[in-house]
Amino acid sequence: MSDRSPDDPTVAVPQISVDDLDVEANVDRIQSRAAALSPAVDLVVFPEYALTGFAADERLKAAALRRDEAHRRLETVAEAADAAVIAGYAEREGGTAYNATAHVPPPDRSPTDDRGAASVYRKRHLWDEEGEWVEPGDDRVVVETAAGPTGLLTCYDLNFVAESAWFAERAVDALVVVGAWPADHAANWRLLCRDRALDGVRWVVGAGRTGTAGGRREAAEAAYAGNSLIARPDGAVADELDREPTTLTATLNRDTLATQRDLVGAVDGA
């Protein structure tokens, strides 16, 4: 990671707490964090439900954003960072809510550029009470980022090896995982991010929510792990945070990826 080429992408993960159901407060927070990043950053990743937060009750649909609303807000974040942005939010379509993750390209990209179109992934595997309030998505999503072909996953999706295998078949260079992992199970988050890097021979960028949650739950019942991290293609952790609301910045070395793929021989890069 230290011998950086000018072509090696730099990823930033501003680790944040989230105000459940308060879109304006969350947008202000992520805009501020994005504006403070180095100009060298190519891709900024925020956690699951970063725009809207989550509550396991009927208020979630009221806070959920239509796709065009979420894109407009995230475009202002991309402008503040002068970089591409990936972030989670509750998405509303008709009377249905989804746990969505959007990729918005850098502000200087045209719609005809390979990285010029916004994309959305809807979480396919829902956790416990989440499934009572949002519907699962159907499609897997690969987006073009400065890191190369990049797969999108959300939190509990990490547990399903079939998801990882699908992306391995497509030889994605990176996997971005947005999460709101419980603090009590932080070790599992760390292990699964490493596993998904190793079994797909790719970089994994894990963006974890920190802090606590409101809604109808007591704060002590909803403490989040943070533990944002970068996992190398050999499964080692390149860098990581604890629970502090700071920013993890890392360069994803292309030679590191190529060398590990040559060694393992299990993934043919595009």
C-alpha cells in the first residue's frame, strides 16, 4: 500500500454515527465530512442507512427517500468531495421500502462515461425485524469506480457465500460493503470482510456505522460496531478503525491485487 502509483485509487471511509429518521441532519453530516477530505480521494464510502437511518416501525416509510431524491442529495456530497460516493439509505417506491445503497459518480463525469451513471443496489438478505419493514431486492450490482469493477453488498449480505461467489465469477476488483453491524458482534464483521476479500481475491472496503440508535429502542440496545476497514486481496486487514468517528483513508494498490491473483490463480481479472 505504500508504493503508490498515480493510477492507484484512494478510498476514504468517514466513519459516522447516524440520526435515525432525520435526513437533514444526516445529509449535513456527510456533506461536512466529504468536504474535509483530501483532494487525492477518488471514492468516498458511507455506511448502511447513512442518509435516513432506520427504525423498526411505521415511521421508516415516511423517512424513506425516492431514488431521485437520494441521488440529488448524494450528488451534493460528491460535489463536496469531488469524488464518487457510495452510501446507504431507505428507499421508497410506491408503498414499499427497501434498504438501498447508491453509487453516485464524481461530479466531472458525463452520462456517457463508464463511471457516469448512478446505480442502486437493494439489499437482498434482510436481518431479523428489518424484514418486517422493508422488502428484499432482487438484483446484484456491479459499478465502475476508480478501483475498477466494484460489487456492492450491504451488512448481513456478507454472511452469504453465494453472493461472494457471484462477484468472484465476474472478477470484480473491489467489494464495497456498507454496514450497521452490532457492536457485540464486531469480530464477525471483521472476519467476514476478510473472508470475502480472500475468497474473491479482491479488495474489500467495509464502511461501518458507529454510535447508537434512537427510534423506539434504548440506546444500549443498538450500539454499532464501527470497525470500518480495508481488507487486502490476501485476506489481511490493511487498515481499520475502532468506534471513533474519524476517517479511514487507504490506497488500493493495483500491483498488490495482480500479484495475489497470479499467486492464487482462482480469479481471472478482466
